[in-house]
Amino acid sequence: MHTRRSWRPFIEAAAIVLLVLAIYYYWFALADRYIVFLYGHTAPGIELTQPFDAITSSRYWMAGLAAAGVVMVLYTAANWLGGRMAARRGVSFGTPDWWRVWALCALPLAIGIPAITMTVNMPTLPLSLAAASAAAALIGLILALLPGRWAAERPTDLLWLALDGMALIPALLLLRAVELPARGLSVSPAVAWFVAIGGLVGGAVWLAILSVLRRWGGQESSGAAAIFLAGVGLSYVLMPLTHYLTAGPRGFRYITNSANFFATNPWLQLLAFATAAGLALAAVWFRNWLARHYKGGDVEPVPIIPME
């Protein structure tokens, strides 16, 4: 048993590397790039997108996040299933530390993704775009691996954490609406601000409702960092994959461009991250307040730590 588990990070890393590289090979070598990356697509402000314009170039690194989304879904599901089977036998599933698996994936993907994107099909990517795509995949992979141990050992806690993370999606994805009018999109400033502020309010209300439900059901809260990472993972890893699978007509799947998920103004994007972090901190504070006032006495505050 000890020997098998000592090899498990290598086995999982090998499977993940093969999966990600297979996805990249399909997108860049086998699939129709005019569909996957929307070459020749009309967009606001330009007539037709080209392989290396700003919009299309962002799709190459967004592909890394979408590929990480595939890993997130499959890795979480595999650990959940393995954890349930192990629990029936009365043993631990023994999910490896996420950082061990990630470290074993890092070098092969850092080499393999540029090797594919810079050599197959036409046009091949320049080093800068290939490196950006590899970097996005590796960053996304961190978020994809984090839920694994919770899925195996604490599935109920992971479900609650996912619900918390959903409350941060409006802050992370809708706050950028305030810049849409300046980009020439057909939305008024009033509507843009309504969407941005309304999303924040809705997320805060959702966290408050979850806080009450957690206290009512005796469910302890996760730390603020775990809630924040859950929101980031759902917004920037799972949602790009969801967009790829569902946004286009049937049989027409394409990688989204970054402007659909990230603000073009870096300061606005930083504000989105800060706002989401503030909501997570406020949720933990409110839950600690509820615990002190509605559980009969002082309760240790929830630690602000990331997912294990």
C-alpha cells in the first residue's frame, strides 16, 4: 500500500499531462482552427478577426484555462468516486498533495504545450503566445487540483464551498461591465453600472443566506482564502470550459476571448479580485459573529486559510 501511494503522484501527474497535451493537440493540430479560435469572426470595432490580433491572441491562452477546466471536472469527480469507494471499505483514499502533482506536471507541460503550439498546423504560434498559453494552463491547473482532497475526504464541505464560491462569480465576472460602453458595445453606462452593482449585491445576499443556512445546519465555514480560491476557480477555470461546451451552436465549439472573463483595464481587474476577497472576508466575519451570538458563547474564529 505504501509503495503504491508513493507512486500515485507520478501516475496522476502522467495522466494529467497526457490529457492536457491531448486536448492541445486536438485544438491546435486536428480541429478546424476557424471554428476553435474563430478566425475570420466579426467583432466590435473590427471587420474580421485575424490569427494574431489582440482578440484571437487572447484565445490561445484562454485555451489553457479551458483545458484546466477539463482537469478540474475529471480530477474532482475521480477523487469523489475514489473517496466514496474507500469509505465503504473503511480506508482512506489518500489523495496526494495538490502541489506534488502540480510540480510533476509543470515541466512536461511547460515544454509540451509550446512544442505543440509552435510546430503543428498553420499558423504556428510565436514563442510569446505559446508561453502565455502554457502559463495559463499551469496557473489554471493549480485551481483545478485544489478540490481533489476535499472531494475525496470532505465532499459535503466541498459542496458548501462551491456554493460560497458561486457568490463571488458576479464580483469577478460582472464588475468589468462598467468598461463595456467605452469599448463600443451596445450597452448604456447606466445598465453597465446596474449589472456591476447588482451582481455585487446579489453575491453578498447569497453569502448571507448561506451563512444563516450553515449556522442553522451546524455546518462550519471554510476560511476566507478557500472561499476566494473557490470563486476564482469557478470563474476562470470552470466557466471558460462551460463557455466552450455550451456557448456556440451544436457542434460549433470555440475558445472564448479573454475580454469575456477579464477586464481589459488591469486596475479594474485588480478591483474585481479585491472585491471578491472582501466579500469572502466579510462572509467569514459574519459567520463568526453568528457563531458567537447564536451558539451560546465564544467560538474560535474561522481560520483564513486556503483549501488543503
